[in-house]
Amino acid sequence: MSSQDIPEENLPAEQVDEHGHGAVALADETNPFADPGLPPHEHRIQDIDERAAKRSERVVAMLFTLSMLATVGFIASYVAIPRDKSIFVFPLGHISALNFALGMTLGVALFAIGAGAVHWARTLMSDVEIADQRHPIEAEPEVKAKVLADFKEGAKESALGRRKLIRNTMFGALALFPLSGVMLLRDLGPLPGTKLRHTLWSKGKLLVNMNTNEPLRASDVAVGSLTFAKPEGLEEHDEDFQLQIAKAALMIVRLQPENIKDKRELAWSHEGIVAYSKICTHVGCPISLYEQQTHHVLCPCHQSTFDLSDGARVIFGPAGHALPQLRIGVNEQGYLEALGDFEEPVGPAFWERG
Amino acid sequence: MKKLSARRRHPLAAVVVLLLALAATGGLYAAFAPASKAQADTTAQSLAIDEGKKLFSVGCASCHGTGGQGSSDGPSLVGVGAAAVDFQVGTGRMPAQQPGAQIARKKVIYSQAEIDQLAAYIASLGAGPTIPTKSQVSPEGADIAKGGELFRTNCAQCHNFTGKGGALTHGKFAPSLEGVDPKHIYEAMQTGPQNMPSFPDTTLSEKNKKDIIAYLNAVNGDDTESPGGLELGGLGPVSEGLFGWIFGLGALVAVAVWVAARTAKAKKS
């Protein structure tokens, strides 16, 4: 296709008009934005020189062959390289030889297909621009008339207006069907009830060290130390372990009693040992970045900071409540025990929390 | 014999008998005394304490007080134990360059012998955790999987999942545990340096500490394998996402621009 095939009106406006040489071409009154049309087509070297075209062909074929070789390499390395073999590759470090080989061959195979296709399209396929004219969207009047006539004919034949029983039952069926979808919404419930307000902790439950799975003695907990505890009787293999520990997780720290500023905190502690919920009151991240000199606890998710020496008051960040404290004491054998459940719901606030 | 018995009333006889008795007692004591080695040890120990005291007076007393009792510039060292000294001085944190949010690791100033003398002096001020032995900190025979579990429960919140470290409040940070001597990791758990809480043997047993060291050795040691490669600091989704967006998408955009921008025409315009 050459410029001769382009319709007359799409050709570039003539630069030299009747009014004089060198004047800026002014479009006529009726069509102020004349379509300048397509620029004249220029040939690529491959269009002129057959040897260049052959060269391009060889390059494309070489890329596709490279892709084939890489695929063969992928299969070969999958079969040949043991899974635990490790090699050192300079910027990547000690990596799995299998991962490296599979990734490289797969990457090369796909990239070579793409690069070959791009090179083929750019150098050998026709690059002549073609204009395709738009057609008006509106249908022809005869077509419109026929469609309307067909519709009316169909409506008459269906007798929907005459057989009212069919029409009404059909409307009923269509109206009722979406109800089955609405019913399924019930599975969003039931409401949690009081589940959010209670944890496994209750009076007399021992505090069990998460590291050793043994009950904690008051004498085990040193000033400045950090220990995590779960309620007695909750084992990691229990079916609802995750559900329960998500509410009951505790962090145990020991402060010098004279450093505790909050009176209630002091009263609920045992010789400076305080037990706080490990669940952030913002959105419930496990929070235990404890700084033993400042007594601050930082939440890693949104940087809420709590002061454990002052009733776990929020001193920074988006959390809305102090961390709930668990009231603890010791039993006759010297083991730490809970003196009840948390007084307030642990974790993030919810609508009915109050 | 007659001569000897004849002289028993001699004025010097009592002196001679006394000398003989003394010599015998001394000889017997020298022959049977069990304590010759122990005596040397105590001497060496008290010598180390003396030397440590001298080093302390020069390098530490300006902040920690002349008797290690502490001052407004530094905490009391009574009862911190030899392990705390070995950690603080052995990692170069002490002597501190300047007060600040956190005293960072730097070049170690004292030799190990001097550190041991300082530690001996501080340990003499009050009982505290001792420097762990080689076998206590060796990862041999430890349970790496259990160590990983313990690390994630107790340490990962600050030091990240494989001990790469992380930020805390007001300029404080949990340092990376890469390349840290297992002995110092053990001492840090035991003594809780600076703002790190301690994990004493009563709540995290000796065996547990060994497991944690073995885990760190497996995931963060010199020969640690990273099967995927290019772990981008091991910091997790932040650095990985940033890399993906900038370099992954960036490379795609660059290739697309390159393909479209280079003309294939014979006559370049």
C-alpha cells in the first residue's frame, strides 16, 4: 500500500496555496482542523536490502533456537541437579543450584521468545501504517424498523399479555430467587456474644512459661527480664490453641516496685512482677518490643508505645486503650497464678466495647 | 648417748629442742599441705582483681564511680557479673564514646586478658552471671528447630526473624546479630544489656540458649545458605516489595521504552 491508495481528503494539505508562496497554510473556513493524514512511508534497511533481511531472519531464528535450548536446559537441570546442592554465585551468595538453574533457563526461554517476536515484528513484518475509517454508530432506518417489527411480533407470539398466570408466576420466581443469596449472609454470624470479653484466664490458673512449658515461680522472674506466659491447661496441640492464645497471651516483666507509678498496677502486681496482655489494643498485633530501662513496649505494626511502669498507658501511636493488666499473685508453692480474668476486653476495640 | 643425756640440763638445751620441734612441724606441713596449687590460683585471682581495679580506675570510674557504685553518668556495676563486662567491653560498647539513645558496637579497645581482669574485678563487687564456657555456647548437639521456635517467641519481635535487627523508639534499635560471637549472644541473653530485657536461666534455660545460638548459626552464619538468593538484607516484605516495584517494574518500563523509541527505518530522522 502506498500513498496513492489513501483517499484524497486524507492526504496532507498542500503547503503552497493560491495566495502566495511561503505563507502559513490556513485551513479553509468549513474545516478548520484538516486531517494532515499519514506521513509518507519510509523503508527500513530490511525492505531495501535482502541481505539485511536475511540477517534479521537469522537473528530471530537464533533467538527462538536459544529459547528451545533453554527449555531443554530447564528439563535437564530439573532431572539432573539434586535439590540440596548449593553453589556460590557472586552477587546472590550461597544459593540452591537447582533454583538458580531453573530460574535462569526459564527466564532465558521466555525472554528469547519475546525478544525474537519483537525483532521479527520490527524488522521483517510489514510496517506500513493503515488507516481504517470509522463507521457511523446509528443503524440504518430499515434495520431499525425491522428490529422493532420483529420485537413486536415476538411479544405477540409469546402471548405474555394474554396468559397472565405464566407472567405472574415468572415474576414471582425471578423475584424470590435472589433470596437464597440473602439467606447465605446468615453465615456471617452468629454474633460473638461475650467471647470478646473473656479469655481462658480465671482465678487460680497458673502462669505457664512459653519457653519451658512449666509453671513460673515468682523467684524465676528477674528484674529487667521478659517472659511470655500462657494459661495452665492450654497446650500447643489443642484444636483451639490459636484462638485461645490470641486472647490469653501474656508478657511478664518485673519492675522495682518503687518504679511503678500507677496504684492499681502496683496492687495487681506481685512484688513488682506485672502481667500484661501481649495483644495491642490498636489492631491486635502481638506486641512485645520491651525496653527494660524505659519500661516502654513498642508495637511493631503501627508504633503504638505503652508505658509498663504507668498502667501500660498509651504514650505514642494510634492505640486507643492501655494494655489490659492481669491481676496476679502466688500460691502456697510459690507459683504465679491469675487472680481472675482480665477486667476489660483484650485487643482492639469493637463496636459494643463501651 | 651418754654425752647427750649428760647435757640435757645445759642452758641451751631448751632452745635446741624448740628449734627441732619447729623444724619438724614446718617440714610436715610442707609435705602434707594440699593447697599449693589453690594458693597459686587465689594469688592469680587476686592479682587479676588488682589489675582489673587499676584498669577500672583509668577507663571506667569516671562514669561508674570509683568503686563501681555508679553515678549520674553510668549505672552501678555491683552484681552485674563478669558476663556483662565481657559483653560490654568485648563488643566495644564500653567504654562509651558519648551518652546517647544507645551505645553502639565499635572497635574493641581492651585485649581479652584485660577484659578478663576487668571482669574479675567487677565480679568481686557482687555475685552475678559468669562468662559462659566454650561448650555452653557451642552450637554442637543443639536443637536448631527448637532454637528457631524460641527465637521467634522471645527475640524475633525486635531482632527480626533471622536476627537482622530492627528499629525501636527514639533512636534506639535492636542490632543485627550477624557475625556476633556466640559467647556475646549468650551473655546478652543472660544480662540484658542496655534496653534489651534479660532472659535468665530460670526462664530460658542454658539448653534453650544453646538452641537459639545454633539457630542463629544456621540462618545467619557465614556459610548460611539462602536457597532463593539475593535476600536483600533479609528484612522481609518492605525491601522485597521496594525492589520489585522499582527494579522489576522499572526494567519492564525501560525495555518497553527502548523497543518503541528505537526506529527501525533505514533513514534515521
